[in-house]
Amino acid sequence: MYNFRDYLGFAERYVICAEEENVDTNFFLIPSVLLSWVAIESFINNMLDDFASLPEDMFELHERALLLEQRVRFVDEGAEKGTFVLEKKEYRRLEEKIFFLLAKFGKTAQLSKGDKLWQNFEKLKDLRNDIMHPRKYMDLKLDVVIAKHGLTTSKEIISFVSTHVSGKPIEL
Amino acid sequence: MKITFDETAKEDDRIKHIVTEFLDQVETLERKMSTPVMIFQDGKNLAYYIKCSIKAQDASGIVDLDAKLDIESTEGYRANRELLLNHKTYKTMKSDAEAGREFNDIIVEYNLKYNKVRPLKVWGGQHRIRAISDAVKFSNRYHGFRIYFDLNKKQRTEVALISNTNINVSNDTFDRILEETLFGDYLRKWCQEAGFLKKDEDFPSVGSKAERITVKLARSFMVNFYIGKEKGAQLKSDEIDKNIYEPYLTETGVVIDKAYSSLMETMGSKILGDHSLLDAGKYFLALHNAQYKAVKEAKTIPNKKSYRNKAFVESILCGWAYIAGLLQAHKTRLEKHYKIPKTIGVIPDPLNAVEMSKFKHDNDPPTYRGLGTRSSLKDRQRVAQVFLAKSLQDSCSLDKKFLLKAVSTVEGLLALKKGYA
């Protein structure tokens, strides 16, 4: 399986291809933006897996639910009646996972929604959503500068989370 | 002939007597020319020596390349590294000797307490003396010797070490020399008992070429077993999996490792009677043998030395031994730890060397070479976790998913340990 560095590398190569292309640059820029997003997804999911692999009693149930992306259910029958259990998939948004990691493990640094980095993250998310959920009335605004900006944002988010959760900068 | 002490040497009649005896017995240029012989004394270790010249033919008959550090021992372990007779440098040396080159500062000890027919025990210049001996029919000229007298064990060790410091001598040779001098032969005997070494076999002088356990590895195994044991005795069963463990790697070379030194001061010969340690050694050897055999016979993975000897990679050995110690107080898990990891069609070797070498975590730099391939603390911590996680299961193979989870656990614990939670 590829890791976040691979995805960042792919995204970068697509940008380079777009710079060399004179006609239909979106042919390269669309995958570049998606891969920049995927890099963050990959990094954050793997970081959650690191914590999810720890002994169960080191986290509260609702925290494990987020780590494992599962639903908490109250059991009202059978041997486990009266308890809470985890079951089925319940996918979380990427920003929820980032906020959880920072709140739980990076208390010295929080990312405010007003911060420039977070605003850039929102821009990348909007662009990714525009690509993933197209509508005929939408006008996709994408060029090399925007794609490069998305790539930089991806790297900065990964670096920020790594520094404040693992306590050390990550080699990108 | 006149024999005098150098101005910095303390006069000693006994030494003078031994030097006189030597000069009477051995044909030297000094005796032939009746030139005065000066007795020097090393300012640091106080050992006495002379400098003299001996003809190649005379020297070749009385030098002993199998010099021993412990002359009281009846066992015949040689202290020097193996001769590298096919090495390019040796071949040049021999060719030079045949052409009549003079060699100097060959360091020997005059000692009649073993192998009396060859009283000059070689400590420095064994390749030169071998080249001189081999070339004697082409050139029988004088060569320069430094001859030590009446050395005690400590002086002898130091002479051996300083004589070998200038040339490319492996740390494994230094370790072997120091081990015997400082601690005796307990470690070697333990390795023979556990099966790491055959009866009468010694540690290799160059571990990387020998495919058998070195002094450094054997020391690391023991230290890790005991520090793991101490740690495990303090933990309840539900606490074991909530810690990051730090297997220890002993130092190698001319510096003696403090943790090992401390262990031997406490344990000494008792290590030979510790059945739990011996069991651990035997189980680890079983793992090594299984890995070796599997790689050698497997058709789906390359028969590479690094794969065959995966168990002897420092991080693997240290991590395994630490967990063996840790689980001494947790017998059910210890039994599982001692089981050799299951092999399956796509994973023909117990340690899954191929997958380990490809392994990479997100936190690893792009240059990371894989799990269980180096000796760094990070690698030792991860390997310890692999074996700890394995001890939770009756039977498992070290597949990619298993390795990922184990390393994830270490990374998660490390993040928690940093105090951000």
C-alpha cells in the first residue's frame, strides 16, 4: 500500500506534467488535487491506527469509536445488556479526525478555524469536493498555482499534526 | 654481552636473568655482534621488553601464532584474529618478503609456559611473521622484533590490544580478547552449553564473516534477558502491553560495556547455572536454526546471508532476549514467545525477512531500511513489540498486518509517552 509520501510525490509529478502541458492542464491538475487530499487522509488514518492498536482500556469507548471509525451502540438485550459496544462502520470526516488528534494528543497547540492553515485546508477541501461531486452548473476553477497551493497545504497540515501529536517534525 | 636497563626502566634482576636466558637460547644479531642490549620498560603498564634483530630462518622455527591470553587454561583458544592469507595486502607482504624486504617492530612475548618449542608468542605482526616464514627460502635476512618478558595477564592483554590497534582489526577480536581477560570463559562456556558454539569452538574474530554468534551478541543476549526479567517482575499481567520497552545493545571494541560488566560482577559463573537463561538461549537458537534452514531451502525468497541470519541481527536478538526475560514472570506468555512463528506458503521463513526488510512506517524517513535490519533503539523497541504481541497468540505468523500493528503500537505509545495526552 502507498503511504502519504507516495501520494504527495504523485501529486507533485502531476503538477510538473501540467506545467509542461499547454492545452488541457486539468487532465493533470485534477488528479494532483485529489492526491494531495489523499495524502492527508492516508497520514491521518495511519496515525489513528497507531492509537487504535493500543490496549483497549487506554481509551474511553467513544474515543475508540472515533479511532476505529465505528458506532457506539447501547445494548438492551442479551448477555451484554446495559453496556455500550462498538459495531459497524461509522465514517468520520477528515477534519473531525484532525481535531480529535490535536485535542487528545497535542494539547500544546490547537488549530483554530480562523488560522490561515485551516482556511487553506478548507479551500483544498472545497476544491476536492467540487471535483468529487460535480454539477453541471459548477465552474471548476483550477490552475497550476491552485494545485500547487493545495499540495503545499497538504504538506503543511501533515507536518503540523505530526509535530504536535508525535512531538517531532516529519520528513516529507 | 652487556645487558643494561634503560634510564626510565626500574632495574630488576629477575627480568635481567630472563633476558639473559633468552639471548643465550635465541640467535640474535646482537649476540652475534656482541652489541649491548637495552631493557626498556613501558611507562604505562610497566612491562619489560627489548628490541633485537632475528634472522627469518631462526624466527620461523620459534614463533607461535597461537598465542593465548590465559596461559593457565588448558584449553587451546587462540586470541589473535584469523590469518587472512588470501587477502591482497598479505599477498603483497609475502611478495615483498620474498624480494628481501626487512620488517620491523614485530611484537612477541617470550614465554616458556606453554608450547615451549615455540617460545616467541606473537601479539603484533602475525601476518608479517607468516610472510617472513613463508618467504624464508627466498630471503633469510634480519628482521626487527620487540620482545616482552614476564607479562602478567593484564599486561599481555594490553600488549595484544595496542599491537592490533594500528591495523584493521575487528571489534569482535577486541571483544574476544577483553572478554577472556576481564571475565574469564563463562560467556564462551554458556554459548557452548546453549549450542551457539560447538564444543571447543570459540567466538569468531570477524563476526560478519562467520555466521555464528559473536561476543557482542552473546553479551547483548544476556544483558537483555536480565534487564527484561527485572522489568517483568515489576509488572502485573495487564500492564505488560502498555509500555515501550528499550532493549539494550552492548558496546563493542576496546571499551568494555558497563551494563555487561556490572552483570558479570554480580553473576559471574552463576550464569552457567541459570536454567531459565539457558532455556532462553536454546529457544532462541532454535529460532535461528529454523530461520536459517527455511531461507536456505526456500525457493520463493533469496538465499541471502542477511535473511538466513535474521535472528542474529542486533535488534532482533536484543528484542527477543528482552521479551524472554520480561515474560519469565508470566509463564503462559513465555511459552508462546518460545514458539517459532508459523510459516505458510507465502511466508516460508519464521521471521519473514523479506517483509521486514520492506517495512516502513509513516514516521520513518525515506531512507529507513526496514524492520529488524539495524541496531538502533527504534528498531530494538519495535522488534521487542513484535515478539511481545506474538506472545499473546498461540500460533501466528509474522505477516505484514501483524508487523504493522506491532509497530503502530510502539508509535502510539511513544506519542502518548511524550506527555501530550
